[in-house]
Amino acid sequence: MAPQDSHKIVLKINGNLHPVEIDSNWTLNDVLRNRLDLTGTKRACDYGGCGSCTVLMDGVDVYSCSILAVEAQGKDITTIEGLGSRESLHPLQKSFALSYAAQCGWCTPGMILSAKALLDRNPNPSEAEVRVALSGVLCRCTGYTSIVQAVLDAAGIMREKR
């Protein structure tokens, strides 16, 4: 087996620069989880079918399993770890907790980041718009009702803070 091409890149993740040396075939998900220990970004299907690996790249929700890490250089990446903290939850995180929108938690980071991308573009979405925005992230536990409500609740909180 031939050795992989190695690349030294610098990724901007959650506002911090991270120099890493990786093989050319590593995905952004590989780097986040295996090099930077940012395991909030999940790994499941590896082909962009479930959304559990969703992150924000320049404010757009993308599947980190479908993006080569070398393609993410120069982009502003946000993972669930960069959204809030235990001491200061983001309104989406708080609403998900209060609405019991997270059950097993596997899809939750992807749901929250997709919801953030939506609320950044549209601070007052309809229920239908929330459902469309979240359609790329699959949940097998909740039936989506509590998730959609959590996003709508967070939207209200975020509008009040503006």
C-alpha cells in the first residue's frame, strides 16, 4: 500500500487556530474527533446521510464527514463545543434541555448547529421553516416535536436579547 500524501494545515475551529499534519484523505470529522478531541461532533454514516457530524463552516451547516480537512483550511469552523459552555449555555442548548429535545443525544449537536445556522439567517422562522432546516439531521428517538419546539423557544429568547 502506498503512503498517503501528508499535509500541514491550520484550521480555525471555535475561534482558535489548530495546526495539524494529516493525510490528504482525512475528513474534517476525522481531524475534529481524532486529532483535536472535539467529540461532540458525532460520526455515524460517513456519507452525509444522517447529519450527526454537522458543524458550521463560515456560518453554513455542513456534514464534516463529507468535507476533506484540507478543504476546511481558511474557513471558520464552529462545533458544538464552541457554541456555549456549562456555565453559559447558548439559548439553543438551554431550550433543548428544557424541552427534553435531547434523548439519546446522538443527533443533538447536529440539530443545534443546523438550528443555529437557521436562526442566524432568519431570527423568526415558522415551524415549517424549522422543520426544513432540520431535515438534514436524522433523529430516531424524539419524533421531532420537542426539537422543533426547542428551536422556536430559543428563537424567541434570542430575539428578546437583540
